[in-house]
Amino acid sequence: MRTRDVRTVVYLAGGLGLIVAIYTYLETVQASLQKYCTINSYVSCGAVATSGKTTTLGIPDWFIGIAGFVVILAVAAIAERRKRELLWPHLLLLITTAGVGFSLYFLYVEVAEIHALCPVCLAAWAFGWVAWVAVIVLVRKVRAKARARAATANAAPSAAVPTPPTET
């Protein structure tokens, strides 16, 4: 897979994740939207939304999702513009890894404490995981390209610089 294709996957996963995270916010504002993702008493956005356990350190979980996907998209754009800098892909990896960590925590809260699963939340987490895997691939590709550039740069000057004549 080409680097450009991997970047496209990151953008798609981040963009779709953002849309889903915005929908989770809209569900909290417009409770009637919860009926569209309520399948039964266990797979229910309404059960999760009304549980009282949808904040982390006083921050609504939907806000963490929206902010996280916005940051992923912004850092991905910077990483694309600065292709030769390794900092941005690694920062993107750190951010997506944190997102995966949050998603695992949110999954724990839903399964162990709320005893219900929100399918919209699951979709957002899935897009976060897809972005994370794509960023892992991206970092590997960017690092390989950087190593290849370094090897070429190290080999080229030594071949181009003439050796001084030795005196006898």
C-alpha cells in the first residue's frame, strides 16, 4: 500500500469518526435520536446516555471524541505537509494510541458499569482503531523512507568528494 493510500485511510477514519462523534453529541441534545441506535435493552444508545456515566474527569465523552478526531485530522494534515519531518507522524501515533486507550476505557465503562453498549460509540471507537492501525503503517513507511534518504545522502557525498592525492 502506498503512503498516499495510508494517509487517505487516516483521513477517512478520522473524518467518519468525527461525524459519528458529532452524532453522539446530537443524541445528548436531541434525545429522540437515541431511538435510531437502540436495538434492545443491552445494545442501546439511550441506556448509555441516561446512565450518568458518560463523563470522564468532568468532560463529556462525546467532547473527548470530537476533540480527538479533530486533533487527529489536524495533525495528519500537518504530517502530510511536512513529509520529511518524523515528529508529526510520531505525534499522530501518540494521539491515536491515546484515543485507542480512551476507547478501551469507554468500552469497560459501558460493559462493566453501565451494562449496555452504544452502537454509535462502538462505531466511533472502530474508526479510531482503523486510524491507529493506519498511522502505525504510516510511521513505518515514513521511517523507512527517512532511512533510505539518509543512506542515499551518506553514500552520495563520499562518492562525489574526490580524495586528495597522497604525496610520496
